[in-house]
Amino acid sequence: MGVDIVLLSRAEELVQPDLRPVLTRMLLPEEIESCTRQGCLDPSAVAGVLAVKEAVFKLFHERDRPVPWRSMRVEGGAGRWPVVHLRGTAARLAEAARLSSEISVSLAHDGAYAVAVAAAAHTGERRHP
């Protein structure tokens, strides 16, 4: 299992025009589109996607390695259950950790926080990437 919490204020900073390049290194274009409401990025939606990605990364049990932000894609949006797709580095880390390709995610927002929990079945002995 992996759990992460993201402060809404962190996401509010990332949606500002001067930090947009940072956000585009973390989110895929389709994720940015799904976080857009009436032509503006919704910080609450951005916080949710970031929390999901970090919770999924924690499933891999990797230390001292950057989160492979753009090799994870979170589908979903307002009122929809998040679905995670792994590719590239994230897929290799999941395979090395012997995780099932099906990752279950729960996302909640409350006040100033977005909280995500990710879980995947372990398929056997851990391998090193």
C-alpha cells in the first residue's frame, strides 16, 4: 500500500503561470486537461492527481529515486474513480517490485487536503530493476 497527502496550497502554487513548467513535468497533457474547469486549472483536481501519483510511487518501495511522474497516467475527473496506468520507468519499477498491473486507488478531498491510497497485489519475490 501507498498513501500520500497533498496540501491544496501546494497545488495552488503549481497552477500559477510562472510555475506551469514545473507542473508540466509532473502531469501529462491529458491529466492537465482533466484538471481544467471552465478554462482554468482546478487546484483541488491537481492536488488529487499529485496525491495519487505519489501514493502509487510508494508502492514500489524505492528510495533516493525521483518519482517517475510522466510514466504514470491518472484517468478520472470530478465524480469519477481514479484509474492508474503505468508505462516506462513506473512499469519497470512495478514489475521489479512484483506488483500486479492492477492498482486500486482511493482519493478523498477534505478542506485543505487531498489524500490518496494506492494498493496492488504482490505477485511474488521482489526483483531489482
